[in-house]
Amino acid sequence: MRIVRPWPMVIVAAVLAVVGGAAISAQDRYSLKVPNGPAFSEFREYQDWKVVAVSHAEHLNLIEVIVANPVMIQAYQSGIPGNGKPFPEGSKSAKIHWNAKKATDQPGDPVVPDTLHDLDFMVKDSKRFADTGGWGYAEFDYDTASETFKPLGNDGKCGAACHTIVAKKDYVFTRYPTR
Amino acid sequence: MLGGTATSAQDKYSLQKPLPFSDIRGYEGWQVVSVSTPEGKIKAIVGNPAMIQAYQSGIPGNGKPFPDGAKLVKIIWTTKKSTEAPFDVMVPDVLDEVEFMEKDAKQFSDSGGWGYAPFKYDAAADAFTPIANDAKCGAACHTIVSKKDFVFTAYAKR
């Protein structure tokens, strides 16, 4: 029975070692925050979110996937925003932008992701982001060489100027297409 | 019953050939592997948990094959230019095809261990139709990347 007890200490030590190591090796992206805006950690597990759609901006040489958290996916599937209702509080989406490249090893040379370019997030919180349509925005640019992210801007309003074009769709450009 | 199904929605998961569509039940919620834009189309490539875990463990770059049960789905849309975005960007228009490949080294031993199944989507009828007679249809193309266990798509870092 006593053999079981030391394990938590070992785990704590291992975690501390990893955290200590992180400072001199990989960046902890979840420690980042847009000043006066959303923190990266508000979008934890965005890597696991479901796909809303994909897009390709050829002149910017970017290709992207738009994913959303369960709250937002359910909202899309219930007909929002086409039914005139707003996305619920806690809805979150992420645009994962990659630099685009031609895949010359594939039939037809399709355009596919190369390196990561940036991550764009938006989060619905009507009170906190009352002056930007209820949405807070956060962009983190990625630097491939140093494998680090850097927050862009000084508040959570960076997306509002563009997204106001689609105010009637609760400020969300991306449609949920049939699949 | 037949009359009823003809006038209502097709149950895509009842399709059996070239492989049962139900083999990828729930693919609408699978995680994204990557995206791609062949001519005039745009697609999302998603994988089941076994496939995603395999990618994350370093397969196929580490020389190991994907495990049995790994499944990859390509959701292919026609594209259109967004009429709303403040810059030119191509977005999905209408669903065009759903294609999948699944790993079963024994069942598909004569096509590299992978079975292939492409389905064409007819938006007007809201129905899928198989576009291959057998599960080997993808093998001819995919053999180009036999060194990557016949998988073209790389797991895009995010």
C-alpha cells in the first residue's frame, strides 16, 4: 500500500521539470494574452474543435480551416445565424491560417498548408465585449523559426471593423456548409 | 416504405458500396487533418481518433504504417468567392463529394491495406451515390505515396 503514495510526488516533480524546461525551450502559448483582450487560454483545446468550413485566399497565399467549440457548433446546427438568432454566450471559433503551397507530389497539384501563419479567435461574451457586437477578437501570429506566437493589437476589438459587414449574421462570416 | 424514402431524405449511412458509408459514421464531427484546394474545389480532410492519434505519434513520417481502423475522410465542396468578406477569399459552395479511406491490412491486402470509397453528392436530391465499383479505386493514385503508407495528406501543424 505504501508503494502507491510516493507517486503523486513523482508526478509533481515531473510536472515542475516540464514547466521549468518550457521556459528555455518551447513557448507556452497559453500564457499569452492580447492586452485588454482575450487570453490564448480562453481557446484551450482549439486543436480538437470541429470543422465549420475551409477557405483559401489566393492573393494572400493563405489557406485556412475554421473550427468552433461545441457550443458554437450546436448553434450552427440549430440554424443560427440564418434563423435570426444570435450565437449563445460562450461560443468560440478559431481560424487556423497556414501559408499555402502547391503539393507537387499530389495529383493535380492542389494547394495545401505549408507552415502555420496565425491563429484568429473570436469569443461571444455580450457584456464583456458590449461595444463590439458581443464578440471579442484575438489574433496570434506564429513565427515558424522560433516556434512562438505573438499577440497582435492592444485590445479585443481588432476584428470588429471587418465583421460589422455581417452584423446581420451576428458578425460571423463563416457559414456551416453541408457535409 | 420505399415510397416514403424516395420522397424524404436519403439515409446515407444505409449505402453499402463500395464500402459501407456507416464505416465513417460521425465523420461530421471528426478532427481536421488538413485542407486542400484542387482545381475548382475546396476540401477538408478529417480523421477518426485512431487516425489523428497515429498522425500525432509521428506516422507516417517515422516509417510506421497507420494502424488498422484508421480512417480518413475528404469532404469536398465546389468553391465560390465570398460575397461578404472584405478581401478575395474562396469558400465552400455546394457539397460535391465525400470520399473515405480506411485501413484494414487483411481485408484490403491487395491495395496496400487501404479500402477506398468515394461518394458523389447531388445537392438537388440531397443524396449520395457511390462513384466506384470496388474499394480499390484509390489505390492507383495513392501508390505514388506508398512510402507514406499511401496517405497524401500531412497533418498540418496548428
